[in-house]
Amino acid sequence: MSTSTKQHSFLYRNGLGLLFSALFVVTLIAQAITGFHKHNSELAQDHAPQISFVAYLNTGHFISATFENFESEFLQMALYVILTVGLRQKGSAESKSLDEPEEVDREPQPGPDAPWPVRKGGIILKLYENSLFTVFAILFLISWWLHLYGSWLDHNEQQVLNGQPTDTMANYLTQANFWFETFQNWQSEFLSIASIVLLTIFLRQKGSPESKPVDAPHSKTGK
């Protein structure tokens, strides 16, 4: 263990990940609680029996709302990771340099401190070289399917409450509701990527690794 690592506490070394993990858990619980009350309120309006909190966690209402958001976040990260390999934006802190070689583009060198796949080489290394995008893409596909499943369950529950026939999942895919839910989340993620790519050309945040140095010219590309 290096001297610098020994000098810092566990919380100092892992504060960013711990904070956002805690915020995720707290807000997911808050979503579940408020969604539970909202769903029961809607059931009461339809003169349907109330359900328990545990039962609510298995409803399409909760599943759809949860994975609808997960899906768009994983799509955002997958596209951001893969498109920044080849695309550039002059002046953005989120872009690779227009002309200079980047550290991330060099060929991996096996060494005692290198991750195991780098030391292993071959197909394992090839998979590892693209593992970040691959995992985000898989998580996106899983979340997309669970969003579809939950939205379909919620739709059919509403159909039953309204005395209407239920739809197959294939038929539901041809209707506007699922795609409206999908695109309203996707467009917000594309907006957030465009915002940080373009705003970091002109704006600064001292001390943030997502910003260029405060005195850097607007034309400087990369951090």
C-alpha cells in the first residue's frame, strides 16, 4: 500500500461512490413510498381494494417507473462511453484532444499492477478493453425489457379496472404509451450530455475534474 493511501481514511478514499450510492438508496426508497401512496390513491378512485407496500413492489406501476429511469441512464452512459472514443468537440472538457495523442488510446502494457485481464492477454484482454461499454449496454437492455414488462402490467391493470380487455405484450408495443414513456426519458439524457459537452467549453468549476482549469482558454479541448 502506498504512503498516500495509508494517510487517507476509508471515507476520504471512497467518499464519492459512497455518497452517490447512499443517495440512490434513499431516493429509491422515497420513490417506492410515495409511489405506493399514489398508486393506492388511484385504486381508491377506481373503487378497487388497496394493496400492501410489499405487494406494490411487485406491481407494474413500481417496476415501470423504476426501470424506465434506469434504462435512460444506462443508455446515456453507454453512448457517452462509446461515442467519445471517436467523436470530438472543440473546446469541451469532455472531449479528447483534437490533435494530440491521448493516454487512453495507448496499447495496454502488462505489469505487476495491471488488472488481471491485461496480464492474461488474448481474448480476455480484448473483452476487457470494451467491458465498460459492454456492461452499460447489457444493463440498458435489461432495464429496457423490465420497463416494458412493468409498463405492460400497469397498462393491463388499468384495462381490467376500466372493464376493457387486456393486451398482449406484442400488441402493447404498438401503442403510444410505452414509447411516450421511453422517449420522454431518452431526450432528457441526450440533453444532459449535450449540456455538459457544450457548457464546459465556456463555463468552469474550480476543483472539479469535469471542468477545464479556470484560466484555460475556451478553445482548449480536454481537461
